[in-house]
Amino acid sequence: MSDGSEPARRTVRAKIAGLRVDITPLRTSRDFRLLFWAGTVFYLGGMVSYVALPYQIYSLTGSNFAVGAMGLVELAPLIVFGLYGGALADHVDRRTMLVWTALAQVALTVALLGNAVLDHPSVWTIYVIGFLLSIAQSLQRPSREALIPRTVRHDELPAAVSVSSLGMQIGTLLGPAVGGLLVGTVGVPWAYAVDAAGLVTATLLFVAMRRYPPTDLSTPPSLSGIVEGIRYAVGRRDLLGTYVIDMVAMFMAMPIVLFPAFAQDVLHQPKTLGLLYTAESVGSLLATLTSGWTGRFHHHGRAVVVASMCWGGAIALAGLAPNVWIALVFLVMSGAADMISGIFRGVIWHQTIPDEKRGRLAGIEMLSYSIGPLGGQARSGLVADATTVRTSIVSGGVLCVLGVAATTVWLRDFWRYDDRTDEHAVRERVLRAERSETP
């Protein structure tokens, strides 16, 4: 006679299975698979160079300022060519854009390799190549982001956003480790060689994709077209909410620049610095691997707001932590909350933006999630110097919660966003159904 335990176990197993990341887009769409693996390889190789490049600059100059100056060199191309790359993505074949910008990155990374094997590598050459690489990457990113909705069905977009972020997290976790191992054992040139090989592989994957020409409604890549995209983003309060809330959260509560001082002077555990850097990535990965539920949750605005406030709260609690292990737990939680916010912001973008504007809006999106962290690191450093490291981290987390709450009151429509009833989401769903799009 059954005691009822078997049905209960089946129910639990079904609930657990429902949490697993939905990889349906990888099974149903050949081009999404190509885009996913290309992006994963790109990010993995890029993170290898992310370790090697500052290490090389520091070893050549002995200057921390020289290392930080690379960020300043890369900032202007990010702003200018991110917006222009978005305009191009709405006007040209997006696969072609990926291929040519990838080839440019291959050539520039090979140039870094060539400079690194010289007896006396040139620091200025590294800056110039870094500047040009930032241009190529900024031109490419909007086309890559704007292609995701073209490669999957409309109802697969939540899963596609989660799976795409998974590739990025693989690069974040493995890339620095591989880069550090290569730099420490066989030298900087080998790190650049690995990155170049990955770029070649990703380029071939892009070549294997089918063409994605612009729609009949596309506009020329002009300043007026860029301004039109900005006006569209600002005019839609649901989109504006995704940008502003993320920038507020990152500006107020970005603590990464303080990790060295936090590990050494506050927690008195300098050997755990690497764990502080990876904790948020671990949280992001855990959130992605259990993101199956996101496709069944329709109030995307609320999810972004709550997750962003949880990010700030977790950062504040990490700053209050009495030891490194409790701090790591809260940093893992903050990374998970940030990823949930990112997933739902991505779903809103991909489910509601018309294809003829998607490139330009992807360029604006790239700026929104780049400027916030850059400003946040400056804020954290200034507050820490004026007060203490702990005060900077805790106050940033608290200000994040308050800032996101205030932004939500200002953008009430964003809180009420529901993909089942939102006019933009409904329009895109109907349009794609009428075209019977099959990737």
C-alpha cells in the first residue's frame, strides 16, 4: 500500500527540474548554437588577454597608473563606437558585421603577440592596439546582441538570454585562471596566442551562420538615426527603467576596486583576494543554472527591481561581515541577484524592441552597463579614502537599495510591466507569429 511518498518525491523532482536552465534554444536553433559557442570562445579568450595585458604593462612600467590608464584609453571608443556600432547593426547584415569586426580583433591580437615577443616591447604600441581593439569590440557587440532575437523563437527568448549569459560566465570563471597560468608559466606571448586562436575559431563560427540582412524599415547609420534610437529608449519608460535602475545599482554599490584593501586591511586575509573576485561570478553561474523559472515569471519589471535591491542589500551585508567567509556568502548572493536582474532586463529588451531599432538600442544598453560600474568604482574609491573601506561598501549597498526604490517610484510603469499585456511585447509577439519566424 502506497504511503504517498512516491508522488511527493516525483513532485519534488519535477520542481527541481523546473529550476534547471532551459537549453531549448541550443537544441532548436543551429545559428543560436553557433552564436553561443562563438561568444563563449570570444569571451574566454578575451579574459585571458584581460589578465595578460595589464600584467605586461605593469611589468614594463612598474606603474599602477599606467595600468589604469588603459581603461581611460578604452573609454572613448566604447562610448562613440558603441553607439555607432548599434546604428550599423540596424543598417547592414549583422553576420557580416560580426565577421569583419572579428577579423579586425584577430589582426590586432596578433599585433599584440608580435609586440610581446620583441626584446623590448613598446608600451605605446599596447595602448594604440588597446584603443583599436576597443573600437572593434564596441562595433561588434551591438550586432551580436541584436542577433539573439533573430535566431530563436519569441517564446524561447527568456531561455536564450539565460543560456547566452552562461557562456559569458564560463569565460569569466575560466579565462582569468587560464590567463594567470599562462602568464606565470610560459609568458605573456602565449596568452595572446591563445586569445588569437580563440578569435579565429569564433570567426569561423560566425562565417558558418546564415545571413541576417536589415529589414525594410532600417535607417542609415547617421547621427540622426542614433538620436532617434536614444529618443525611443527615453520615451519608453519600461526601457528607461532597465537602463536607469541598473546604472543606479552599479554606481552606488560597485565594490570591486576596494577588494584588495577589504581583504588585507579589513578582513586581514590577503590570500583570499582571488576568492572575493570570483564570488560574484559563482553566484551569477548558480543563478543561471537555476534560471528555468524565469520563463514562467511575467512581471519582469518587478523582478529587476527586487533583484537590484537584493544586490545592494547583499553588498551592504558583505561590507559588515566579521570574516571573509561570511563576506563571500553575501558576495555570492549579490552575484546571483545581479544575474537575475540582467536576465530579466535582457528579456525585456529582446521581447519588445523592433528589429529595425534593436542594434541602436543594443549600443545604448552596452553603454548603460559599462558607465555605471566605471562610475561606481570611482565613487567607492573616493568614499573609502574620505572615510573607511567598510563605510564605503556598506553605504554603497544602502544607497543602492534607496536609489532603486526611488527610481521605481518615479517609473511606476516599469514596476507594473507584464509581458503578457505590455503593448510592445504583444506587438512583437503578434508580428513574429504573422511572419511565422522559424530560426
